[in-house]
Amino acid sequence: MTNLEQSASHDLSYTQAQTSAVEESPLSVSVAVGLAKQQVHSLGSLLVSGEVSGFRGPNARSGHCYFQVKDDASAMDVIVWKSVYEASGIELRDGLELQLKGSFDVYAPTGRLSFQARKLEIAGEGMLRQKVAELARRLQAEGLMDPQRKRPIPQFCTRIAVVTSLSGSVIEDVLRTLRRRNPLVKVQLAGCQVQGPGAVDTIIAALRLAAQAQPDAILLVRGGGSFEDLMTFNDERLARIVAACPVPVICGIGHEPDTSICDMVCDRRASTPTAAAESVAPALDELAKLTDVRANRLAQAMLSQLRDNSQILENATQRISRAQKQRLVHERTKLDALAARPCMASPDATLRMHRDKLALDEQRLLDAMPRLLLLKAERLTRDEQRLSTLGQRLLEPYQSFVGRYALALDALSPLKVLGRGYSIVRDTEGHVVSSLSDAAVGQEVEVMISDGVLHAEITGVEEKKAYHGV
């Protein structure tokens, strides 16, 4: 017996003792429910696993979820509050195996027992599916599943690489399909392990080897199996290798309902390995029919194009012919006009015309020359008279100024002073002797007087004496 079962047995004995103590006096319903609620709370937190049944929710108004979990022998009501459900990230549905952590409670108004879950987890395969769903959401948020990211696959592949297990029926089905539909397609095989420990590493190595051969596309295929068997293709590392592969990858994993992470990130998803092979190897008869249809379309298009071009050429020829005729008529008109000019009829007529014109101009100049010279002479005479009169008028004020200044200069002239009996003494070099310091006994000097110059020699010097009454 487990500790939890022992605790439950002890609580049951305690409850029976209490019941025996009070069975002689009746209890109200609320008291009875309260006793039950008290005993239920004493169980504490429990971890319960079971299958979801009768799921109702989330409630449109409250957002809470109501359902039962059951096993082969029992069932219990479960309440999941809105906040717990949203935090779990699980999409609840009937048949889902859950692990619930919570505690029992009794709803007093109805006395109904229910299990209130505080944490939800998916059990068994459900747990694996939850992890796969979480990885899918994360890779989708990164853009690895964006259709615009996926690379186009050639419509007619000539070289295909197949990555799969080389033992089993899958590789035989793929090769048989390719040979049947188009034996011209060249196939390269890259063997790997498709499930079990180490399978992811072998698939990654095979993908890299296949990509080095640079085929038109790579088929990543395996047969059907359980969800656990296909978990290899839900590996995050493998999914990123598939998304980053330099060659377009086509996945055919499992059967129609099976969808793996690799299916989501590859460039094309096929429902089965055979469907994957068919998608890259169009049947030869289909290619022949398609070629015939396109050949007919091309022929019709060419005939239509030739007819259109022929009509265009005919129209262009007509336009060119009309344009040439119009151009010839225009050029002929221009030529006739040029031929009608005098210079063309008589080449020396122009020279004679210019010579006559020059002679006429010469005669006109000769006739007009005396009259022009007379007019010029008269104009010069008038200009001379005006200039003479204007010059006299301009010089008059300056002549009076010059007279006054001449009188003033004459009054101040040293010659005027000399005329009154004064003289100027100079040395032989022409310097004025104005002081005794400038003269020496025996020095020759020139004495300028009013009417000439006296040559003399200094025989003595005497300082100036003061004169009174002068």
C-alpha cells in the first residue's frame, strides 16, 4: 500500500469515527458538504493521468474548460481555469491523454466533487505531439515554412538524388516508379538510417552527400510507421538542414495523414514516397502529348506571326513607295525652280549685273564727292570759329588771375629788392652766404646786384653791431 493510499485509508477511518459521533444527531446539508469539503482538501495536490472525455470549452463568457478524465474503471469531473488553459498551449479535445496536477474540491451549492487542474501536460504520444507542435510554431515564426522562401523545382528533372534506407520496399517503389514513368531520369542513391538512435546524423550526412552531386532535386523518403517511428523527421537539427539545403528537397514521409516538420520546411511535400517520385518524373507519354500540343501551339503562333509580319511588310512597302514618289516629285520641282534661275540659264549674267552695279555706284560717288567735301569744309570752318570763341571765353577769367599773380610775384621778386640797392652774396658753388659762419677771409664770392655780378674776395669779417635809432 502506497503512502497516499495509507493516508486516504486513515482519513476514511477518521471520517467514519466522526460520522459515528454525530449520527445520533442529524446534520444540515451545508454542514455535511462542509465536512466533505474539509476531507477532500486534506488530500492535498495530486498528479492524475487519464483520457479527456465530454470536453466542453472554452466557455464563451468565462473562457474556462469543463470535461472529464477517465480510465478503464473510473471518471472524474475536471475544471481548467482560463489562465491555466491559455498558459498550457494545449488544444484540448476528446481522446487526448493528459497529466493533470491539481486538487479536488467540493462545490458547496451543489455538493459536486471536481478536480481543479493547475497544470496540464500531454501524456505518452500526446507529449511528443505537443513538442512537435511547439517546434513547428517556433520554426514558422522564424519563416522556415514561408512559401515564398521555398525554391522552385524544375518541371523536367533529369538527375534525381534519393535519400532513404537502401533496404526495404521504399527504395524499390521509388526506383520502379521512376523507371516506369521516365527511364531517362538518372538516379543517385544516398543511403541512411530512417529511424532509431543515430538516424538524424545519417540522414544529414546523406543529404550533404546528395547535394554535392548537384542534382535537379533531392527525394527524402521513408515508408509509413507509428508517430514514434516518424519522430526522426521531427528533429529540429534535421529540419534546419533540409531548409538550408542548396538543392530543392521533396519529402515523401509516411502515408497521407502523416505530416512531419521536414514536410513543413521542405520545398515540396508529397503524400507518399511514390507520389514524391511521380512529382519529379513526368511520364514519357505525357511528355509526348505535351510536346505535340506545344508544337501545334508553336506552329499556329508562327503562322499567325508570319501572317501578321507579311501584312506589316506589305503595308510598309506601300508606304515606302508612296513616300518615294512624293519625294521624287518634290525634288523635281526644286530642280526645275533652280534651272529657271538666270544664273543657271546664263552663268555670266550675274557677273555683268554686279559689274554694272559697281560702275553705277562708282559714278554716284564721283558725282557726290565735291558736294561732300564742300559740306565738310563749311562744317570745319564753323567748328573752328566756335572753338576759337569758346577758347577765348574760357581763358578770360584765368588771364585776370595770371595778371594779379604776376604783379604779386614781381613785388616779391629778389630782383626788385636788388633794384633798391641790396645785393646777394654767393660762394663759388652758388650757395648764398647769409651768415659769418658761411664766410672766411680770402674766400672768393660773387655779389649779385641789380644789373650784374661782382667777383670779390673777403678780406675781413666783422660781427654785426647794435644800432640804435635806425
